[in-house]
Amino acid sequence: MTPKLAQRIVEEVKRNDALLSEVAKKFGVSTKTVYQLVRQSEQQGSRASTLRTEIDKLTMQLNYLMRELKLIQD
């Protein structure tokens, strides 16, 4: 299965709030495959959100430390 097809399947489920079995039939895959694709997509989204939060925290910490360093150097 191509990544593009997997993305289309997940979008079909999420946009139309369709039953997994209906989407599976439409795309000629098993219901289990659709479930796994949706689950994987949700996990990736959660991980991306966690990483964005961590990046924001680290950016704030870096800015603080750069200001502190500038004060020490002056």
C-alpha cells in the first residue's frame, strides 16, 4: 500500500465519520488494516504535538540562557 493511499483511507474515515468496514470495502482492504492506519495516524499526531510542546519549552529556555549570558558578558 502506498503512503498516499493510506492517507486517503485515514482522511475518508475522519472526514466522513465513516464506519471502518465501509471504508475498508470501498478501498478493497481489511477492516483491520483501516483500524491500524487510523490508529497509527492518531499516534503520530499525538507524538507531533508532544514534540512541538517540547520544542517550545526548549526555545524558551534557550532564549532565557542567551539573555543571561549577555548580562554576564556585559
